[in-house]
Amino acid sequence: MGTGIAHAFLASGSTVNLVDIDSTALEASNRRIRAILDEGVDRGKLSEDDARQGMERLGLHQEVSTAIDSRSTKLVIETVSESTKVKVAVSSDADALLAPESIIATNTSALSVTEIAGATKRPDRFIGMHFFNPVHKMKLVELVRGMETSDETVERAHAWVTHIRKSAITVAESPGLTTSRMSALLGNEAMYMLSEGVASAEDIDKAMRGALNHPMGPLELGDLTGWDTRLAVLNYLHQTLGEKYRPCPLMIKLVKAGRLGRKTGCGIYRYDGEERIPNSGIRL
């Protein structure tokens, strides 16, 4: 997700510092951003000079402290795993380094923006910016108001979304927001259907693409997002909204097996790099 968000801002002329404690993950992001920019050139959406200049504006860092410049950093978007504890730690670190007027955004799909903002000294300048995978193809960003998010912060976030040529909706903080509540139910039901033998993974995904015009099926999407993330969201929704969000046992089993999706090379499907291997869905 961080890779896609970084690309969106680079392609729109911004300078971006991408942070990950894992140098291997940073280099993989660097290669992926270059590939997306090159694809944009091939499709006539970017010039070669724009793509080259975009890469020149990208900085790679393993520490938040080296990535943030209090004089020039206006926005920090946190994209770590769906754990309030981890998000609080990263947001708190960024808060201590930023100028007073700068904004912190959390890319959570379900967790409390208000709770994470409470770990900082700028809850009025803290907002949720929920992007969707793959970021370079998905046009929507959910802007999530915490209890103390100011009108000015919402307006500035809207301006950034416009800057990267996407559209925004503004929602009040609620477990799962709008999209995650619906997507979590759809993905969980697809997993139950697979575990019950109703249809193969390929056919479940094909049904959603062909009949409901979804760009990808719910099992493909889970592999792309990561089943550990999907499970964390469902566990949170189950805790806060009730029994209908109880995770399917097959999803729990996948996560315990380390079959998290594209990032591990295996989830519901198997992958060779970025490419899904045909007819590689789980058979039960």
C-alpha cells in the first residue's frame, strides 16, 4: 500500500520519502514504483522525463527520523499493519519531528482514528486517509474524521487527494468505515463459500467480475491486500460490530500457515513474482 501511495504522489510532482525498517522491502518498493511509472510511459500517461524526474524525487529511508524534515514535510501518511499499537508508535514518532502545522494521516481500513490521534499532540491535524489497492488504479480515497479532526485538516486532505488526481468521500469515524464493512462481509462470505465447496476460488472470483462488474474478485483482493490484514480487520469488526463479522475458519487457517497472499507468494492462489499462476486456487 505504501508503494502505491508513494507512486501516486511522485506521479503528481511531489517529493516523497518512503520509510521501511526492512531494506529488502524498500528496494522491492523502489522497483515496483519504477515499473508502474514505466507502465504509465508505455500507455502514454507520462513522458519519459516525468517518469525519470519522479524517481529522482523518491527518497528511501529505514528510519522515520531521517525521512522527516520539519521545514519541508507537510504530510505523513502512515501505512503500517492494522495494529493500533504499531500505528500509535509510528504516529507518535512522526509527531515529535513535524512542524506544528503539518498533518499526519493513517491509512487504516477499520481502526479508530481518534484513538491513534490521541497518542499525538496534534489530534486536530490528524485524519484517516484510506486508500485502496492497487492504488495506481483505484480512484477513491476515504477521508475519516476523528473526534478532533479540524475542518481545515479535512480541506487540506481533500486538496491532496485532488492533487494526486483521485476523488474523496468524507466519513465520520466508525468501525470499518463504509467500504471495509462491506468488503469484509463480501470477502468473508466468499471464504465460507470456498470452504463449503460451493464453487472453486477461480469461479467465485469470476462470478464477481462477470456478474457484478467488480474489477477483481474477493479472493483475489484478499490475496492482494494480505490475509493477515483482512483477518485483523474482521477480528476488529467482530469485536465492535458483532457476530456477523466472525472470521471464516479457513481464513484463520491460511494466516496460521503463513499463506498471506501475494506478499508471501501464496494465499488462495500461488504467484510467480507479480503474476498469478493459472488454476492455482485452493481445492478442498
